[in-house]
Amino acid sequence: MEPKWLEWAKRIQAISQAGLEYSRDVYDLERFEMLRALSLEIVHEHTGVGTERLRDLFAGETGYATPKVDVRGVIFRDERILLVRERLDGAWSLPGGWADIGLSAKENVVKEIREETGYEAEAGRLLAVLDKKFHDHPVSPFHVYKMFFRCEIMGGEAAAGLETSEVGFFGENELPPLSVERNTEKQVRRMFDFRRTPDLPAWTD
């Protein structure tokens, strides 16, 4: 579970962002700017990240605030799951990333698989929709929904991408160090449960 200070900072930021979008009164706009500054101050105090950097990452969006969407592809070869090594931290994750505007969730996960693994894939069943704050991820300034899709390889061959350095298949008892920013051990192991029991209901928070 994420700390309360982060939950409060996110809520203040969301309120300020909506207020700045819809308010017309100059005094209200000033107050909402003050709320945005307060949310930045809270996160800065607890993380040490500079306020300008936080403004770009955390408080730079406009319009009504909504959760971000992260998509992950779940591909098995026999009893081994496809993972990629992330260049950023050297650890492994299910292929995926932020969903791009203009593409459906399935189109996004197929694109991410192609870019990160070299494989052409087809997306099938939605296995899980998880709220990142309920899982053992590092704290994040964003509110994130994570979507996991069962996918099948249709062509291509293994090849690292711009954000990945290796591609490999791993058994449940031989998982490499995982990139917990992107996926936890519990999440990856649950995907093996779906492999063994295909009619399990979708996993949601």
C-alpha cells in the first residue's frame, strides 16, 4: 500500500488540476495554483526530487486528472514465460509500457511486444486489471492501472529494443530479478496460475 502522504499529494494535485481546467475566476485559479504547489512540496519533502522535475512528471498535465494506463503482455512458450531485461534498471519484466493515445489497449500491448522483444504478437484475453497502489511497487507520483493481456507469438524473432537489452523465457521456479517498478513477483506468478487454469476469472482490485 502506498503511504498516506502520497495518496494525499495525488488527491491535492488532481483537485488543483481540475480546478485550473474548469475555473474562470482569477482568485480561484490562484488558489488552485497554490494547491498544486502544495502537492509538489509534499512529494519533494518525502522524496528529495527537485520541484521542477516534479512539475514536469507529476504536475505538468492539464485537464481533468485520470489514472495512467500501463499494459503488459503475457506470453508462454511451453511452461516458460517471456520476459525482457530493462535497460533502465537491469532487471526483468513482462513486455509492456504506457498506453499511447490513439491505440486500443490490445493494440498498445502488441506494439510494446514488437518494440521490446522483436516478436509479432496477437493479444487475447484480459487477465488482470490492477491498481498499482495496492501492490508492492515502489512509490509513484502517478495513479496507475495495470492491464495484463494473454498474447500469442505470430511471427518475428527475439531481438532487444531501445528500452530492453535481452529477451528470454523463464520457468516459474527460475525467475530472474524482477523490475518491481513494472511488475512484482506475485503478479508474474499469478500469470502462471492463468496458464495452468485458463478459466480463472480475471484478477481485479
